Amino acid sequence: MFRSLGIMGLASALLLVAACASTTPPAATIRSSALTAPADLQLLCASEAATRLSVAASGVLPIASRPGAAGGTFEVDVKLPSGQALCVIDDKGTIVSVAKVS
Amino acid sequence: MSGISRRRMLELSGAGLAAAMLGAGEAQAQAVYSQIYDAKRKTWIDYDPKRAMQYYKAYGSVPEEFKRQTVSFRTAEKPGTIIIDGDRHFLYLVRPEFQAIRYGIGVGRDGFGWAGIVKVGRMVEWPTWTPPAEMIARDPRNAQWANGMPGGPENPLGARAMYLYEGGKDTIYRIHGTAEPWSIGLNISSGCIRLNNDDVTDLYARVAVGTKVIVLMSGAALYRGV
């Protein structure tokens, strides 16, 4: 009798574990289909482009981004009031370069 | 209109068309969407509405990444500014000391995404939803609400709405709640930014009319020619 009670207890415990496991969402499950620069880095680029190119900060906006050629960097396309700039920033938030491209 | 293909222009209507007309995206079109890791197959798969619904049904919530959380955020923007990363499906509310509250969002589907700098012009609790004519044309079931659907749990705008204005005019875009909480993380709307009702209620309590809103989205039409 004690043995069957033990088996029943073990089975109940296993069921509980299984139930918990089936409802626990896996961690770190989401990514974007394309790697873009984090929003804060994009905006740092826009702000720096406005400063270096002497345009109003209210008139600039990041419009696209992608990983840079050098590891740990991103390239950010910045729309200016007139034309566009390319900003390169590293993942620590340091501006590598800013250049007007059109 | 450079940068927007004829096909895309034909797909645009309502909010999307308004965006394109006002800003003519010069960026290359690049639809970015969410993917989820399939541990069984050991591969990344598209996080589409069907999978999003399955996930929500299985776990009773959206994936952890889309839940409200405080994160580091290096920015010169003032605390209280809202920054939307449409590619990664995050809305940031800038806080002091280089921090932000991050919320998961749903954004405009292909052809309906946009980017720009706008402001919160009006705020409403349990808003009435009135589908624009273009939305009724796309789905005649919406005709019953042509004069407005009262606020409530079934209302597509959810518990709160922040109406986005530019130059003192309504853009017709909103940050709002949703009756479809599983849809966070998807490109699914007609250009509005949706949060689940708990999150939009939290955000609503932290912002005011006049709040600056910066919307980033790769390759999207610019709402204004910034």
C-alpha cells in the first residue's frame, strides 16, 4: 500500500512538473528579421549629424540603419532638411563618422 | 514620390496614402518583422498573426521581450519624450538618468508604416472608434460603426488613445490600446501604434498633451519632410 502511495505521489509530482514546463515561455525568443541599430543609437547619430552639419535638430530623422562594415558598428542614414547624411556609430554610442552624402 | 513603387502606391490608402503624400520616403523599402525561435526545429521562424495567437493561447501573454520593462537608453531627448522603434516593435518613454520604460507594440503592416516627428495632441479614455471610409471600403463589416463604435473592451482602440498631431493638425494616427493583445510584436495595423490595454493605460498616465513623439521605421514613408 505504501509502495502504491509512493508511486501515486511520484506520478502527481511529475504531472505537476510537466504542467509547469508546458506553460513556461522560453526566454530570449524574439528577434527582428533585419538587424537595425537600436533607437537610442539612431537618435544619437541624428543629433550629432545636426550639430556637425549645422542644421536644426528638429529637421533631422534617422530613416534606415544596418550593421557597419567594422564589427560592433552601425551605419545610420539620416534625413536632413535638404539631403541625407551617413553616420557610423559603435555599439557603445561613440560616433565614428558623419558625412553628408546627398 | 521617389522610393515608393507603383505597386506600393496602389496598396496605400487612407492613413498610408496620407503619409506617402506628405513625405515621399526616400529610403529603400525594407519591411522588418519579428521572428521567434523554434526550439524544436532549432531555427528562426516568422512571428506572424497565427503564431502570435498560438503563443498567446499557450502562455497567456506575449513573449518576454514585448513586456513592459525599464531599460538603459542613451539619448539627448528630454525625459517624457516618446520614441517608437517600429522595426523592433518597441515604444520607449524616456526617463531621467539615461533610462526608459520600454513597451511592446504592434505597428503598421506593409505599406502602412510611417516615420516622423509628431506630438500628442489629444488624449481620450475608452475612446470611440470611427472607421475611416477607406477602412469601410476594405472591410464592409466596419460599416455598422460608420457613426462611431462606443468605447469598451471590444473597441479596436482599447482602453486609451493618444491622438498624434503635426503642425496642430490631426495626423489620423494614434497610439492606442487593443482588443487583440496577442497582436503585439506584429506589423498589423493601418498605421496606428497599438499597446495592450494595461500598457497603454500605464503610458497614458505618464504623458500629457504636447508630448513629443519620434517614430522610427526603416524605409517607411515620412509623415513630414523632416
